[in-house]
Amino acid sequence: MPKVILEPDGEVIKVSPGETLMEAMINAGKAVEAPCGGLGTCGKCKVRVIHGEAVPDEVELRLLSSDDLSAGMRLACRLRPKQNMSVHYEDTLSLATHKLFAGDSRIDLAFRPSVSKVAVVIGPPSLEKQWSATERLRYALAGHAEVKPLRIDVLRCLNGLLDQRSPQEITVVLRGDSVITVERGNSVDANYAVAVDIGTTTIASYLLDVYRQRLIDTASSSNPQATYGADLISRIEYASDDLKLQALKDMLLNTVNGLISELARRHNIETTNIYEVALVGNTCMSHIFWGLDVRALATAPYTAVTSDEVCADAVSAGIGSINPAADVFTLPNVAGFVGADTVGVILATGIEEADELKLIVDIGTNGEMVLGNRERMIACSAAAGPAFEGAHISRGMRAVPGAIDGVRIENERVVCSVIGETEAVGFCGSGLIDAVALFRRCGLIDESGYIISGEEALERSRAVKGIRLAEEDGASSILFGDSADGRVKITQRDIREVQLAKAAIRAGAILLLKYFGCEEKDISLLLLAGAFGNYINKSSALEIGLLPAIDAKRIISAGNAAGVGAVKALASLDDRYRARRLAQKVEYIELSLNADFQREFVASMLF
Amino acid sequence: MPKVILEPDGEVIKVSPGETLMEAMINAGKAVEAPCGGLGTCGKCKVRVIHGEAVPDEVELRLLSSDDLSAGMRLACRLRPKQNMSVHYEDTLSLATHKLFAGDSRIDLAFRPSVSKVAVVIGPPSLEKQWSATERLRYALAGHAEVKPLRIDVLRCLNGLLDQRSPQEITVVLRGDSVITVERGNSVDANYAVAVDIGTTTIASYLLDVYRQRLIDTASSSNPQATYGADLISRIEYASDDLKLQALKDMLLNTVNGLISELARRHNIETTNIYEVALVGNTCMSHIFWGLDVRALATAPYTAVTSDEVCADAVSAGIGSINPAADVFTLPNVAGFVGADTVGVILATGIEEADELKLIVDIGTNGEMVLGNRERMIACSAAAGPAFEGAHISRGMRAVPGAIDGVRIENERVVCSVIGETEAVGFCGSGLIDAVALFRRCGLIDESGYIISGEEALERSRAVKGIRLAEEDGASSILFGDSADGRVKITQRDIREVQLAKAAIRAGAILLLKYFGCEEKDISLLLLAGAFGNYINKSSALEIGLLPAIDAKRIISAGNAAGVGAVKALASLDDRYRARRLAQKVEYIELSLNADFQREFVASMLF
């Protein structure tokens, strides 16, 4: 079994035959950044080969730059070590340096956790000092904390731990000045917390080692509620009665509990040593997580049960995979459709501390946007519809194997990149945007979005190999590939859906700028939040007018920023309190009956 | 069916044929003071007949003074109205006047309850004011309270109560600045609390109307744990493993829940409108109530798990008969054998505010004593043993029908009063004390407790009719009654048990005085706490040297003082906080290895 030395730490891991380096690293408990989950599409899991044979394969040749290749870079998900080797691997998730990767900026992560552990030796009582177990504990803790009256569950296990005859070492788990539990022996080095980003599509979890001040690992899973609709509105409609709301909630809880157990299993951690869980998600997801009624979110005036941070003990929250005395909390919301995930993004990207103007855009069924700086922050939610999630598009699909996620021209021929390198089945959001941008660039659709027809159309389509115009039942469409089966195509109607979606987002951004008294050019940084933001081709998005017209260099992916926000709130009470203030500070503009928005929306339909 | 008008309120109640006035009053929800439970022994349920025929029976002739009788006083438990009548009845339990009967002193009861209710009208949201349900609630409450973040269970029921379209009146239940629950409509007048005194023998409960600031009713039941031993030590021995501890706890919880349900049923109160329960009991009972390990209480150095006030929500406490968001708390303890019941007695009798010196004596298996005034309070617990509870006495029994509870001489003949006026079976504590005092007075036992023998003995016993000396298996005893069956007797061994018990209590009192730097004559008031204290014949207790040698007039029964303490802590946070300070302030002296105590104990054995 070949061994791989991971530099700079010098740790040695074993690789089973046929296993990729990424798989071996994950099994060994190392954090590997791989937003695509090891599919070989994101190109993020770079390692530098120091010693040993490693010829890049075609995927690596495509995803790595020539500089990377000549420096010996390889992708951990493609590298299958056959003999001993050593690689340099940058642990981007390590918090040892108090840095956490989010988008392309590195964020300071301060540690002031709410849960701390103190080991103390408790002496036995005597007839001279007939102190109760509580008094002896309080005495032993005197140098550390002035504790509140003990909770009944702590009292119940306290006497079982203490001995009437000899001194005993126990570990006291404190949240502020409250003892939440006591443990036998010295367990101060076992103090963990988990952050969870409940996305509509994907649920991502982050395991934090509070004692060593490190993010250890991440695990993610698809949101099982997708069975009841890809978009939020379908799920809210499904959750129309208490039983069904409970069913959706149980699905979420099962997945969250499963992810936490998986993280603990991987690192051989006792789940009872997990003392805190922080969650972010849109308002609908947060509400379902807590079992709160979501119906008022779907109809005007779109109100939540609460916008506050919600906190409960693990048992009340239904998180059975951690210590029962742990706290589980969701970050606060700004409004019905500007949720805790957006607050997490603000927290992670620190726009409220910026001098320059920043715009956060999170594209989903709703395009949530926040514009601001240290002076002021304004948010809105534009109803983009689910086009970019593949819904309402004739050949639309999610970003799964078979989906075209990118379209470009090489040697006058349309080349599609397909997830999983299988045969193309349809388009996911980023592919759709690329395709529409390409159509516009090649003059196949006009400014108003019409697929052109007649002689000129034929001529232009002939100039680009790999696509052709077609007419079916009086409706135009553009077919992809050399086959004539028309399985992969984009119809006139699809283009209209893209126009509606991109106009909503652009108009929302324009409204925010207007209320702020600024123009698009004043935006110094545009952060694309959410999974979609990681994959979107910025040039294409600018070309179709989805995003404000600024230099592409000033547009970056904020990556897992919502999750990073949850990690920050978990790592430090200061950040948790900051999230509360932020949610209060952000101004919200309701667009649904806003005449200005309607005007901008119509104007933004044009390409 | 005869009607009875209860003056001064003028309320009319109906009495079924054969029913006593007390039974009819209790059925009508009136509070009747009857420590004996209607057995016709305590003489407390006095009413004054204004109009109607009412000839006193023999029990009333015995228990009521000639002044009472000539004033028309009768006992509600003996009066069976056969025709319409009117009586004047003093509602001693009424708190309308903020007074509560405890012993022979009237105590001021201040009201500053922890739970309050506020009715508010919550407006619907609009697109202009897209306030969450929480924000609308907080706005409506603005004039009343700045509330903490809402608990998840409150959030879960909040949206179900509120309407998206029209204003809704709801009632918010507040504990300090925490919303504990919300209710439909206006229910501010339904705010109840229950105090419980968990005695080793009897569990007494008190229903408090927090809105009207009145004590409404009381209900009591025997402690079902008695199956596992009349005394505490037997129960601690039984609770040697967790399952058995749980069994004892469940018995307590069943009884407490049953009493609360019974009080609510009587007064047609929704149990969800009971928002607080305060309990007192000795340390063992408090610990069993909370499911805390009691084993350390039974062996040196006799320590508790905690001496603090313990507080938990109703669900954690296992009190399912009230609102699940209610708080349940036990008053703090002073030490292992000076429990929350003693703290309740201190609270009720206010010795910590007294200028003069007061001594509280609670006689049970242990004689808990507190001596003090506003300057200082000292407590101890003397191991009296269960003799006064009828245990270890050849014909000993509890104060139940058939027990001799009093012995006196009338016309040179020994007369025994028997509970339930049935044939005498044995002696309860008060009867035993009376008998031993009588033996001493008649010279049948000498100073050291020996039953005299020889000619003189025969002569003296002949002078008192109704008892005679006997010799069985070489041991002397004194038989009661004219029959020769010797069923009711007191043996030499029994007298030794009484000596051990009385010596422990007297020596404890002497020790307290010594540590305080005082003498017996400095005691201005001696309060006999607990049920036993209600029945004991003070002269007899003084005669046998059980109590410090002070004027009998300065000895009073503190009655239900422990329960009154719990009621006070429930009625006012000031009293609850006072209890916490009191428990800290009282100094505790451990007697078990105290040489001074041993010396005083031996000296106190003599009569």
C-alpha cells in the first residue's frame, strides 16, 4: 500500500489500491476543499507533487493553468498514487492560522467561543466541612467562574461523579457562567461545535475543534426536501398543514443529525463532546428547521414568525446527535426573503466594516441582494424564478452529471463542458447563461431576445459549428450537437425565462443602488454568494446583463460564505452578537409592489 | 336539602342529608382549616351559629371552651345541618387581607409574584410594515416589558394565534422579562400557583390565586412512600439504587400531581393556568423529588447533592399537571438534615427579623432546631430516633384511629383520649409523652427512668385507677385499662426510647444556646413546627424535659409554617430571595461527633 507524505506537516497517510489521494486524505481526517465533491470539475483540490511520479490526466490538463502544471500541481481527486510519494498540500480549511477561505478573500477568524471546559479536582466532604456536592464544585471553580445555580440535569449526574471518600477530577462544561454538564476525568481537549448551512438544494456542515481553534472537516448532503419541490414555494405549499411541516422538518433534522454523526465518526469524536450547533439558511429553511409555520412567507405581506436569532437546547431542537445540554441556534434574518444565510454572508465578507461599496448577490429562486458599506446596508429580494436552477427550462436540470455547465467557442465550434464527462442531457444555470450569452454574441438572438429567422439567421448559424436553428410547431429553437434528435436545445421560451430571471436580479440591484444614491460604477466589489456563484461564468453573466455592468475583475465568488458566517458565529461570541446587530441594521426594501422596480424590470429585459 | 348562609360574605351553600357543614363547605370550594382532616380532634374548624338550631355534641363539648360554647361556636366537622341556618365563618386562609394563619401569629403576605399576564392586541402585518409575528408582539408589549428573545415553544404557538389579516387579542404570560407562553384572547384573570409541603408523612398543597392575591384552598394526602418505611433512613436505604430512587420519586410526583389536579378540579381551573409550583420538604424529600442521589445523606459526613434552591421547568421536574412552561422550584436547604421545610418555617415565622430570641423545634426522626434572632441564627439536627413517630415502641403507632393521643387523670383515674373514639390500640407520640409525664408525676418511674418495684410501687399504682404495674419475662411494664390482656402498655424499654429521644432534642437545644451564648430563660418564644407540634401537650413535654424549661405560655405551635413559607416564596419574589439568603445565613452545627453534645445528651437522659 503506497504511502504519501503530506508536507509541510510531514504527516504520512496510506493509500489503498485504486483510491484517489483525496479519498485517502479524507479517510485520514484531512480537510480537502472540493466544492464539486471530487467530480473533477472545480479544480480546487490542488496539491504540489514534491517527489514521486505523477503524470497529469486530461481533466487536470484542462482545469490547471500552464503555470500550475509546470509547478508540479495536480488535483487530489485525480491523483491515484501507485507508489510512495510526497506532496505539498495547503490546508485551506485550517484555522490554525485563524484564516478561513471564503471566495477569494481570506477572513480573520477570532476565537471567543461560548462553551469552555475546565478540569477541577473536587475534594471529599468531611464532618468539619459538610459541603454539598454543589458547594464543593463551586469552591473548586472559584478561580475560574462564578457559576449560576446548577441545572437539575447537572445535579442529577454530579453526585454520581463525586466520591464521598477521595478527591475526584472532573471536567466542568461552562456556557458563560452556566454549568451545562460535568464529565468524569479531564476532557478539556474534547470540545467541538458544528456549523450548518441549510441550503434549499444542499446542506453543508463544518466541524470545529474549539479547543485547538481549528476547522477540522466539512461534510455535505443534498437537501432531501427536494422530493417536495426544487424551489421554496413548492415546499411552503407542501407544508400547508402541521403534519406535513413536521415531515419536512424531520427530513432536515435527519440529514443534519446524519452529517454531524458522519463528521464525528470520521474523526473518532464522541458526539456528546459537541456542545454547540449554529445554523444558517434562508428564512423558509430556518423556519422549517424549528417547526415554525411558513405559510405567511408565501403570501403578501410575506412575513416570518420571527427574524430573531432562535436558540434552544439540543433536545428541543431535535438535534439528538450532540450533547443534550448543547445550544442550537440559527442566525437572525433580515426579512421574509433575506435570511440567516445572507446574514452569514455579510458576517463572512465583512461588508459592514468596508469603506468601499460592496454588493452581495445570491442567485436562487429569489435573488437576495445586499448593498452597502460601514455607513449603511440595504437588502432586497427579487423574484427571479427558478430558471437558473433548471426549472421551467425545456432541457433544464440541476448541476448533476449530464448537465452542460459551460458553453464556449473553440476554433469556430461550440464546445460544451458536461458535468461528469458523460453525454450531455441538458443545461444547468451556468451553462444556460453561457449559451444565451453566446447566442447574443453570435447575433442569433436580437436585443429583445428573439431568435432571428430568415436568410441572415441561416448564415449566422452556419458560421458557428455545433449548433443549428430549428422551427418546431411554429416556435424557434437552437439545437446543440451534430445529432438531429434535438435532445439538447434551447427554445425561444427558455430564452424568455432567462430574460425574466436576469431582469429581476438586475432591476433589484439597480433599485438598491438608487436607494443608496449610487451608480453601478460605484460598486467596488460584487460578491456572488451560494453554490451557483461558484460556477457562473462572470463574462457571460455580464454579457446577458444579469449583473451590474462593472469590470469582471471586481466580481468574485464568495464561495461558502454563508457557512463561513455560521462558523464565525460559532467560533466567537463577538461575531454571534455582530450577526444580531447586522440583522437589525440592514434596511429591507420590498419590491413586490414597487413601481420603480417594475419600470427597471421591464427595461432590464432587453439584452 | 337545607341551605346554609355563610356570613359575612352571605354566600349560600346546600348541604346534602347526613353531610357535615365542613364537607358541604369543601364541596363548595371554601377553605376550611382542619389539620386533623375532619376527625373531630383538633377543634380548629370553628363556626359561630347566628340563626338556626345547633346543639353541640359531646366532642364539641370537650373541644370547645365554655366561652366558645356560650358564644354559639360549633365545629363545622360535627355540625350536620338538618334545616336552613346561617353561620359566621372566619376564612382564616383568606389572603384578601394579606394575612395567613400560622401557629398563633398572623403573618403579612406581600404579593410580588414572578409570573404576570398581559393582554395585548396584535395588529396584522402589511407590505409597508412587514413585521414578523415576534416584532408585532414586541411592539404591542413595548409599554409593558422589554422581552427577551422568545423561546422556541412560544414561537411555535405564536403564529397559530395571530392572524395575517385582522387584529387579534392575545394574553402574554411573562416571568420577569421572559415570555413563557401566549394564550388566545384575554386570560389575565387566570393566573394560579401551587405551594407544596412534602412531609415525610403528609403532603400538603396550597392553591394560590395570583391574580386575586388570595389563597383559595388546600388539599393534603399521605406520603405514599410510607410503604417503604415510616422514617427517612428506611427510605434512603430503599433508594440505594437508581431504579428504586426513581420509584420513590414517581410516588411523590404522582401524589403532587394528583393534589394539584384535585385543587384545580375543585375550583374549575384549567391546569395550564398554573404557572408556578414552590415546594418545601426535608433535604431527603427534596432530593427524592428531583431524583437526586440521597445515599450521602445517610452516612457520615451526611452531605447533600445541593443546598441551593433548585428550579426547573415543569416538564423536567415531572409535574405534568400544570403548564409545561411553568417553573417548579424547591426552597434551599441549610444542611443535610436541616431542610427547605425549616427554611420555610423561618420564612413564615420571621425569626430572622426578631429582636428577641426564638427557638424553632421540629420533632421527627431528627429534631431539627433553629435558634436565633435578627443578629444570628444557628441550626442543628439531633438524632432523636423515631420513638415519637411510634417506631421502636412496643405498642407504638402513628396518629391514626385507635391511637391514644392524650393521657390525663380525672377523678384519680387515668383517662385516655383515642383518635377516632374507637378502642385503644396503642400510643402515638403525644400520648406517649403524656403517659411518661404522668408516670413520673405519680412516681411510677424514678429520675433515671426505672419503673419502680416492690411495696411502694404497688401502693402508688393502686392510687391511680386504670393502670397497673406488671412483670413479664423479668421486664417491668405498665398496663393500661381494666382488662388484663396487656394490649395497651408501656414497657421499661419504651421508656428508655422516650428518654433517648427527648435527651437528643433537649441536648440539641442546649448546644444551640451554648453556641449562641444564651440560656434557656432567654428564649422568648419556642415554636413547635410540623404536625407533631400541633398535637403535643406542652406541659407534658416540659415535664419530661423534652423542651427547654420555659413558661408553657411561651411555647406555641407553628402549625403549617413550612407550607406557609412555600406560599410566601410563591406570592413574592422578595420572600423567595429572602429564603435564599436565609439558607446561607443560618449557621449549622454538626452534633454527631460533638463531645459537648454527648455530655449534654447523657445529662438530659434523666427526668
